Amino acid sequence: MSILAVVWDVDDTLFDYTTADREGMRSYLAAEGLLEGYGTAEQALALWREVTDQQWARFSAGGITFEDQRRDRVRVFLGRPELTDAEADDWFRRYLGHYEAAWSLFPDVLPVLDALAASHRHAVLSNSSIHVQDRKLRVLGVHDRFETILCAAELGVAKPEAGAFLAACDALELDPHQVAYVGDHPEIDGRGAADAGLLSVWIDRYGGAATVELPSGRHRIASLAELPAILGADTRFGAQSTFG
């Protein structure tokens, strides 16, 4: 049966989260006079990324709330466990101003959304919260491209659990085999979508995991320009995937 809809991850799939986070934190630490406390900017950014990954894993596993993972990121990064919730929230709020100033879509996003607008329905499934992703998609100018936006914080289930992907299919009133999922993480997105019965498309923009073996039925692409060919879309956009 044909693929009728595409469900999208947001961060590092549509939105260049890694660049925005890196540049936003670099700008924020410089403005706050905190860079010298971490040796080099690169060391500070590496620590921020490590702490973010750790706290995000706790949130995804259901151990803490979305707000608490933010607060704990601040406490661990600063080495100040005594910070109150209000103090951690205030620190994170100031960081967000710098982070949001660096927001941008990847350059291949609008062309592929345009190319698939007439042939496929579109939705979002993110492991973040609707408060964050709804606003982000509006600021980036693509909110109206999606029929529905689902997030783990509100669903109560996160990728790679099948329930998250199936919730997106249910929202579209489609069977999993009628839906493709596009995301940047080979396990959370790629394996999770495939295990739930969706067409799994992993976008590996930087080729950093080129040695990962993909089971049958899962696709890896280097650019969203390759997506229409995988979907069999009747467009003049895109090229055959070089990964298969």
C-alpha cells in the first residue's frame, strides 16, 4: 500500500538544533562571563551537550518532568545543586534568549515540504513538549504545514516506544504501513519507527554513523532531497538514495 503521510521529528531533522544550541550557549556564556570557568569554549559546549543528553535520557525514561530536566541541566552544568527551581528557571530563560536567536531550518526542509505538499499528509512526533515545539514551528514559519503535532511530554510515551509512533498514526487515522517517519537518530527514530511498523527513514546528515548496519525495510538518507524517491512521490524533486 502507498505511503500516504509523513511524520517528522523536529530537532536536527527539520530544525538545526545542534547549531542553535552550540551558538546560543557560546553567546550566553560569553555574555554572562562564564566561559573562563570551563577552560575553553569547546570544553564548555561539550559539557553542556553531555549534561543535556544525560538529563534528556532521564526525562525520556519517565524519571523526571520536562521542566525538571531543564532545571537539572542547569544545576549539573554549573555544579550548583543548591539552586532553587526559580533560580534554575531564570538561568535557563536567559540562555533561551541566545538559543532562540540562532534558530533556523535546514536548507533542504522547505523544498521537500513544498515538493510533498500535494502528495502526502504531514505531522510531527517529537520527544519534547508541545509548548516548546508548537512555538518553535511557528517561529520557523512551518507550523501550518502539519496536521497535528504530538509530543512525548503530553502523550506520556516517548520514542522509541511503539506507542508514540502508533499515537501519530492514530491521529492521522492511518495504519502504520501507510505512514513514513523521518528522524535523525538511528535507534530512537530509525529503529523505533520500523519496529512500530512504519516506513523508517533515518536522515544521517553528517555521515557520522555510516557504519551502522540497517535491517531490511529501513532507509538512510544524507539529505531530505532523497526522500521523495523513497516515498515514490510523483515529483521532479529529489534523487535516489545513495544509502538504500
